[in-house]
Amino acid sequence: MVIQELGWDEDTDDGLRLEIEDAIDADMVDGDHGNVVDAVLLWWRDDDGDLVDALVDALTDLVGGGVIWLFTPKVGRPNAVDAADISEAAPIAGLSQTTTASVSSEWAATRLVAPKSAH
């Protein structure tokens, strides 16, 4: 499985990143990967800009039917993203929101599914 990581910064959870890499038995790739990926892990904060644009960009290398895991700071944490912003941005970007889960003490993850390819 190839996972592309976007939005990494000093505040990301390195322990969680290592757990993901252990689970897939590989390093995550960055935005310069240039090939299709099975999933995208997008770290996103309230002050990062336009979420719709970021989600559309995250779809660039994603295989049809792939998954975007949107990691956002939990409610009450600095730069937390309002759940309504995610619910609004996902369908505009052509994604369906399925699940939200706590993935660490600081971060929550929202699973967004891309439509299956028509070919």
C-alpha cells in the first residue's frame, strides 16, 4: 500500500506517523511522488488556507476509489477545524465523508472517500 502524506509540519504526531509506516511496512511518500497512491494522509489546520483546494489537490495522485484521511487538531486544540467546514468542503471536492475517529491525544481523523473511477 502506498500512502501519500501532505501537510506535514512541526506539530504533526511523529509517533502516529511511525505507527502508520509500520502498519504499511513502508515509508509514506510526499507530494512529489508522481505516481498513483492508495490513500492520502492530509494534515490540516484551520489556518492552512482553503480546505476545498487542498482536498482537490490531494485527489491528484489518488487511485479511483481511494481514501483521504484528513487529520485535524481535536476540538479545543490550537487551529482546530470546525466539523461543519469539513462537511461542507468534502462534497464540493467530490468526496464523501464516512467516519471520524480520535487517532491521538491531539489529532482526529476524518475518512473521505473518492468516487470510483469510471474506466
